[in-house]
Amino acid sequence: MKATVKPRINLEDRTPLQNVIPLSTPFVLFIDPVNTCNFQCTFCPTGDRELIKSTGRWQGRLDFDVYKKVIDDLGEFDNPLKVLRLYKEGEPLLHSRFADMVGYAKASGHVQYIDTTTNGYLLTPDKVGPILDAGIDRINISVDGMSDAQFWEFTQTRVDFERFVDNIRRLYERKGDCEICIKIPGDILSDDDRQQFFDTFGEIADRVFIENFAPCWPTFDVEERTGIQITEGIYGNEIGEVAVCPYIFYSMAVNTDGTVSLCFLDWARKLVVGDTRTETLKAIWNGEAMQRHRIAHLRGCRMDNSTCADCGQLSHCLPDNIDAYAASLLERIEPATADAMR
């Protein structure tokens, strides 16, 4: 097998956040090209179209001029962005200008690394060519079944599995320097399916990994919707709770309407902290709304916010833990907040 068995998130050699907070430049920016999806997965809020309608969440594609402004805004920060993640809630390849998004960010000089996560359905040879040529650094592919029938069961979408695999094979053959990572939820697999996964994708990817379902979406019960009991973390790690969310100290997320969410899991728009159409990214990053949430977490008040309190990302998927440093970080954050607001 050519591929390394390794999750898409780098769990080793991570920057100790306690040594660098507060950050003048975020490490990671999520930008959502499209917040709709061609799949209707049972384990994802976007897959429940009636649920999304009930929230009043705007549905559509990110305006390209708004996107360009966001990338241009990155030039105001002290350093280039480490990672631009072109995904959040929907299927990013539904955006007709996805390749242009990659190319614009690459040409800007404000971004060091670009990746995306896709369900893979649209990874046809004619679609991936321009994306690869634009210079994307990694494509993460979420596989939702090992047969036509499994895809239908979990996505309510008719997928020709053999064609799906062939498209990924062609992608891998012409990927150049782009890293191809393929993952699948092991909760839906038999032992035979697991072996088939490695046999099928191990030769046409750089990384492969069998994850677990995780209740990462706030106020969205994955166990109830899938009928699957979750007993360990997404990477096989132990389930544990933290008081402080590390993500809000090194990342933020731009939604398809141009608003900015504190968290990339804010599918219901409960944690909006700014609007890129009227504010700069730097102003939002250093703004009162972002800092108020950070200070609340460092003071041990995360559970006072119902959305943050119900976040399974912090119990099942967390690679960083800064709880032990909360007091010292608070001493740093509060003076920095006052300076930034002057």
C-alpha cells in the first residue's frame, strides 16, 4: 500500500498554543465557498434541508468579489496565513469558480497552504484539472460508503461507486505536488468493508484513515440521527472534556454570505462575530466580539453559551488542550484586548 495510514489532521509537531497566544495573525481561516450540498448525509446538518430552512440560514454560494476582498484583507496581518481551508458546511466543488478561488489565494502571497474537503462526487477529470493547476496543496476526500447501496443509505444520493473510485484514481495520477487524503467513517463498515477500503484507496492516495463518527455539530444529535452509539473519539482517542476552546484563539470562519463565525462548526449562525462586507478581517480578529468569547472561555464560562456548551468537537476531536494555561493566558489576553481596541 502506497498510502500512509494517517488522519487528515496533523496530530504531531503542533505549535504549543500557550507559547504564542495571543496571535496577531490567525493560523487558519475557513472560507465556505458553498453552504449547500448535493448529498443529504444523516450525520450532517446541511444534509437535513428542512432543518436548515428552519434556521433561516442564507443558502447559496460565496460571491467572488467578497471572496477577493477577504483574501486581500489577509494582507493587513503581520504574517501570511498558515492554512486556508476552502470548506465549512457545504460541498465546495459546487462553486463554479472554485479553481479561481484557489488561484487567487495562491497569487496573493498572503496564504502559505490551501486545502479543501469534498465528498468526491464532483472530482471528475475535467473538474480537477483546473483546481490542481491553480496550486491546491491538499484535497481531503470523505468517502461515505464502499458500495452504491451504502452511499444511498447514508447520503440519499445515487453514486456509481466504480466510477467514483476511477475518478479518484485519475486524480491521483495527475495530482503533482497536491496531497490526496481519503477518510471514511468506520461506524458504517464491516470488517470486510474496512479491508476493502484499504485495498481500494491505499494505492490511489497519500493518506488513508478510518475515522469514527463524532457529535461535533452543536445542537445536532448525530447518535440519534444515525442510530450509531459513539464510544470513542474521532481518531480512536479517549473522549474527554475541556474548559477552553483552543480553536477560537487560532482560527475563524467566513460564511457564504460574508459574515464571520467564531467557530467553523457554527452551522446555525449562533456565533457570528463580524461581517467581511463591512469590516476587515483584521478588525474582526481583534474585535470586541471575538475577544469577549476568548476571555469568557479563559474565565471558565464556556458552558454559559449554549452553542459552545453543546459542542462535541471539544470532547471527541480535540488535538490541543490549553486548560492548564488559562490563568496566564487571560493575563496576556486582557491587556492585548485593551491595546487592540484603542
